[in-house]
Amino acid sequence: MSANPLAPPWLAVPDDANDVASAVWSVNSRRTDEGELSIGGVTASALAEQFGTPVYVVDEADARSRARGLREAFEREFARIGTDVTIYYAGKAFLCSAVGEWMISEGLSIDVCSAGEFAVALAAGVDPAHVGYHGNNKSFAEIDSAVEYGVGAIVIDSEIEIERVAAAAVAHGRIQSVRLRVNSGVHAHTHDFLATAHEDQKFGVSLADAPRLVATIRSHPELRFLGLHCHIGSQIFGSGGFSESAARLLAVHAELLAGGEIPELNLGGGFGIAYTTADDPTTVGELAAQIADIVGAECGRLKIEVPHLAFEPGRVIIGPSTATLYTVGTVKPVVVTVGADTEVAEGVAEIAPDDVSSATAIRTYVSVDGGMSDNARPALYGADYSVRLANRQSDADPALVRVAGKHCESGDIVVYSDYLPGDVTPGDLLAVPATGAYCWSLSSNYNYLGRPPVVAVVDGSARLIMRGETVDDLLARDPGIARGTRKAKTVAEHPPVFSHTSEKAS
């Protein structure tokens, strides 16, 4: 079958539109003998029946395995050059008490950047000493609480924070460990909104200012300087950016050693994952080996001891472990005129200018019961995702689809382009993989939709780890409704129901 001319050049027509590619899905995702998608031993239809849709489904064993495997790979490679590492799980990707417990049990620490994330980490039983606290605008209360609880490290993000952290340390009679976030000038090859190490942005300080600011930190006896910190971006493929950034930071690190000890170097996170079969991210093992090689070589060249290393991955651990289930509401074939400026997929004959006015193709819009309220990344970044039929498999020819949400926005797209069996129909379940990172954590109540539940599956059983929001939850925040007007009472007595709200899940 030839490709649809509306498909992007990277998207090939699949040999089997039912295939669950291992590069994109969690390790325990597969088709049953009956053709249904199963995650962690639980079928899509069983999950939808118990929890409704939309629902985020986390393969617990997969998430744990990725966390453990990453830690072991980095420990192994950095032991080779004579040092050790600390791996912080980046809570901003997705954090709840269950995930916090998983990460700690797999030997990771936790990275937080707000009072709320810190509270969740503490509620999960995380030792504050194993927490790193980020943020470009930490409030006085957040700094005070972090110091009071004995947080392991506070990342100084601007000059003004030095005095604030020092004052909190004095008030609580503590010596507070801190890192200084710097911009290495390395701009990783990624989306502009995701790049966080070039100079013109809100995070960190210039690398050129580091010596002066470190001297200021060291002038406070209540502060202990751990080392420099840098984060060069997100969804990064390859180790080149990390290697260049490490080399630049180590040069300054070597200069700063003249003023006192610097026990560590934190190179941040941002390791990329596959969202589609066209993505080819560097494996964790390769990243660990390549970054260790450059750190070892640079320390040898500078004739300094290799410091303790720290990293802060999130997406690469939790992203591939999760898929979101939706229910199809409408299916709408749309006839599109193929113009001269239309990107044409590989293998599709170019359309001659004389034929442009009459050339058309069909894009099928498949609308589901969620959208940008549960996955904002396509709208924010133009992020691409994959999709598969979840409740059954089909022998129908593949059709190019665009999976749309139910919100009042033309940009409310879940999957811009993929192929589904051409007989996809209302009532079918769809699954979108790799939704573990920055989906729930960026979710909203746009159009007054409730945030979906999050379910962990393992060994054939499923359990709720984040409750979905009900209409009552949304109404409870409105003080006018809480006062109990006659109109509000009528609504409260007969509330509408979100599709993910079910008696079994409540």
C-alpha cells in the first residue's frame, strides 16, 4: 500500500497497523491471543471497564526496571573511571507517592522544584537528605521549609538566592549544602522551549560569573558548596551536548578547586526517548559510557581528581512505562487538497503543478474523550506520538489518522499523524504510548474536564495510584456553588459524569 501524501516524510505505512513496537511501548505491552492490547498482564478492555477512560496506565515493572537499569549503567561506567554517581529522579516528569516509593526502592534520590513536589516526596517516605531542590524562583517559605527538613541540596539559581538560603540556614542552625546552576553555553539540539542552557533564558547564571558567586557562597560558613550544576535541555539524543558541557564545567571546576574542595559535578538530565518508530534515541548504556569517557579524559587532561557525578533523569525512566487509553467518540474522514507546498511522504510520487488543483487525499480525524487537558505536549511543542487500536486487532487496510481531543481548540491534537486500521469506529479503545512524562504533570481542567486517574499494573493486577477528578471535585472549589444557591443545588443533585468516573474506581 502506498503512503498517504498527507503523511509526514518520516512516517512509513506499517506492514501491520496492529504492531506494538518494543521501541515505543513498555516492556510488558503486547497483544493477547485474541488481539487485545495487554499492559502488565491486564487487558485494555478490563482497564477501561474498571477505571473508565481516559486513563494513564503505568507498567510498574517497566518503570522500576528502567530506574534500576539506568542507575546500574551509570554506576558501572563511572566506577571504571574511579568515581561514583547519584541518580536523582526528576519528579517534574511525574510524581506521586507510589512513584516516589519505587524510585527510592531502586536506589535513586528525588529531584523536586516546588513545595508541592517536596511534600509528595516526604509523604512517600523519602529521606529529605536524598532530595535535591530546584527552582528559579523559590519562595522564602519554600527555602525555609527545605532547610528546616534537612534537604540534601538546594540548587542556587540566581545570586539573590545565596543570601536567602544562608539566612534560612542561620535561622535553623544548619549547614546547608548547595549547588550553583550555571549555563554552559551548550544549546542541545532540541525544541527551543525545551533548551535550558543557552544564555538568554530564566535558569541559572553565566558560567563566567561562577567564580565570583562561588566565592560569595564560600564566604557564608553556614553554606557548603557541593559543586556546579548544569542542565542543557530535554529530549536529547546523543551524548555530544553532555560531553561538551561537561568539558566546559570541568575547566571552571578545576579553577575553583584553588579556593576549597568541590566534591561533585551535576550534569542534569534530559535524556531522550522514542515517541514514534522514527525516533532513535541513544541507549542509557551508551550515554553512560560516552559521558564517563569524556569526564575521565578531561579530568586527566586538567590533572584533577574525578569528582562524584550526579544526574537528574525523569522522562527516560517514566515516559516509556506509561500509555494512555481513550475511547473513540467520532470518526470523520476529511478531504484535503494536496498543494504544491504539502510535505510528501517518502515513496509517494510528486504531484505535477498542473494537477495540484484537483489532487486530494483523505485524512481521518478520530476524536477521543480526552485531549490537551491530559496531554498538552502536542499543543505546546508540536510533539509527535504514536497510536494503536487497543480493544481488538484488525485486518483492514491502514488509514492515515489524526487523533483529536474533545476540547474547543483546533490545536487540540493528541496524535498528529499515524496509521490505524481503516475500520476504526466509535466505541473502540485507542492507546497512546510513551505518555508517562509531562502528561499528567501538565494536565489541566480546561473546559472543566477532570484530570484522569493513573493506574499501576503489574503481574496481571491493577491498582489506582492517582484518583481521577469528579465533577464534585471541580464544583467544590467554587465558593459560589459551595454557598448552595438553588441553581447550584440542582446541578449538584444531578451532576454530569466524566467518562473516567466509575463506581468501581471510586
